[in-house]
Amino acid sequence: MAFTVILHIPNETSVAGEVEELPKATDSIIVVMNPRQKDGKDLHYIDTGAVKVIWPLAKVSFIEVLGDSDDEKIIGFVRE
């Protein structure tokens, strides 16, 4: 199961993408598939044909893990 994440890199645009698994405490890199800006635009410093990018975790401030859109379909706002 892939996770959608947002990488926050100091002094750079945040990077959205998918990862196969979340990094463990012992990992030193993260492999991101389909890297893009949060709004879906291409990143200016990555070739448009790149499908996977490897970032060293030392360069990442923090990682946001986004929820699955299917979760909202299952649990949604209910008004009675």
C-alpha cells in the first residue's frame, strides 16, 4: 500500500509524492515516486521524466503523511 506524503525541505518547495513504506528510524534515505509540488506542478529541479527520486533524510525537516481519499468516503460528515 502506497502512502501519499509531503516532504518539507528547508529553503525549497515542499514535495508531494507517494512512498511504498514510511521510513524507519534506521533509514537514511526516502524513495519518493511521482515527485511534484503540492499543487501538482512539476518541480523545476527534477527532470519531467523522473518517476522516482531518492532524498537523504538528513535534508528533510519533516514528513506529512496524508490520509487516503477512500477514508473520507467511509467516514464522512453526518447530520441528523
